[in-house]
Amino acid sequence: MGERIPVILCIDVEPDPRRPDPAKAATWSGFERLYPFLRELRPRMADATGEATRLNWFWRMDPQIEFVYGSPDWGLRRYEAEVSETVAAGDEHGVHPHAWRWDMTLHRWVSDYGNPSWVEHCMVTSFMAFRSVFGKGCESVRMGDRYFDDRVREALDRLGCRFDLTIEPGEKPIRALAASEGYTGLVPDYRSVEMGPYRPRVEYVRERDADRSEGVWVIPLASGVMSDRGLRWRRYMRRHWSSMGPIPTGYGTLRLWEPPELVQPAIDETLERMERPYLAFAIRSDVLLNPWWGGNCRRNLKWLLRQAQARRYAFCTPRDLLPMLGLSAGGGRDCH
Ligand SMILES: [Zn+2]
């Protein structure tokens, strides 16, 4: 049958809009739609793989949530029943800090990654809120807007975080995920990073340091090559009408909400290319609210379960992934 292929499915649980109206503490309807879908899919995932399924939930608990909802842990409290159910299923819970700051003078949100002390404040707020809810430290993180640098690495090490799933190999540096939003800083350059978990070199987080025996593990998301052929009409529509920009081509993140005709062959290629294959995907909790994204995401997930090699997949947590790839999850605090 061959070795198991770990598959990490990350869900960023957040308000539907990126810039929620502070005057309206709207419930997270995307999560309310996505949760029952994944709940129903879970036994099918277990059937297809022959193993219990574990999912990975990354909660927004940063100052934007605090400002709009009155408390950074609003999401976890509001969706307490879902949290308990997923904890009982063995799922991983972590935080998903964004660096949104409400600018009092401009009266708008600014994505403030150019402000390192604010980024750190957002991280610390999230980790503290996590501890207040779960009564234990947070071990897994996905930074907002794939932002990661040495200050982030340093803060994660200090906060005792063990697994990071932020980095997206192949992605170019860009000014902002959506240029129409207020922002500072740059979304980093991940073109030199390859897939495969690693401990980052201090001050050079895109490089691996095989000698480090402590600190956070970076588990890069799955990347592959999206063909630039076919789908002419859809490409045209996306280029001209979509706020999400054109359909990506070339080497970059494999996003489950992109067209199955392009994503599925790219996933196959990625698995063939890797000596120790694994997959790690991230979806935003609002993915099903848009029929286009939602349809693609459903089709891609169901396709994964229908594949001949689905028996080899193990939907798992970062803690499970490392030993499956022959790496020791320990080191650092576990090391004596
Ligand atoms: Zn996010």
C-alpha cells in the first residue's frame, strides 16, 4: 500500500468580510455554512482513508475581533458547541492572527504588517485569548495574509508555538492581497521556499536549519504548477470581472477553491514530485458563500476522496504529520 500521505486541511475561521463594519457585530455566516458541510464530509473522509479524520481550525482572536465584537475570543465562545465537537474528534485548534488596525483618523481598517510591534501585539492578543479559552498554550498558527518574517518566528518561539502553516512556496512578493484595502508592508517572497517541513534558520526564515533542535516547525502549504491552458472563457471572466484577480498560473499555492480542471492535475504532479509526499491546504471559512469558490472546493475535496490512493491519505494534524514523514516532532521543550 505504501506509506501514508499526511493531508492537513486548515480552516481559517473568521468574519465573512475582511474589513467588518465595527458598528455591526455580524455572525460568521461562512463558518455556519462550512461547518455542517465538513461535519458531513468527516465520516466520508474516514471511510475513504480507513482512518479517523482530524481537521485543523485556526481562529481569529486578534484586535480586529476585539474591536468589532468586544472580545478577541468571541468566535470560540459563540461557536462553543462546534468547538467542543471538534475537540472531541481530535482536531487541532490554533490561531489565525491578522494585523488589521482600526485607523481612527481615516476611519477605516489598515492591514498593518509594516508595523512589527503591532503584528506582535496581534499575535500576543491571539495567543493569550486562546489560552483563556482552552486553558493551555496554542501550538499551531496560520498568520493572516501569509505574513511571516524573523520577528514573527521569534515571537512564535517565545510564545511556545510548535507548528506554523503560513508559508506558501512559490508565491511572489506583493504589496497587498487586495490593493484597494489600506495596508502597510509587503506580503513576503516565498519563491525560494520548497515544500517539506523545516525549522527556519534564525534571521533567514526562508532557509532551513538542519541543526536546530528547537523552535517552531514551518510546514509549507502545498504548491504546484497550475496549467495556463484551457478554460479560456473562465480566465477571461476572472481577469475582467472578479475581485479575486485572474486564475493563477505557474508554480504557486494549490488552492482548493480554484478550478478542479487545473488544481487536480497539479495536486497529482506535486505528490509525484515529492520524495516524502504530503499535502497541506488552507481554506477561509467563507469559501462556500460564493457559489463559484464553493462549488470548486466541494468538487476538489470529493475528488481527493475518490482517488485510487485515497486509502493512503491521512487527514491529520501537524503533530501527526511530522512522524509520518520520518521527522521528530519533539525537540525544544520536549528535548531533555
Ligand atoms: Zn485570514
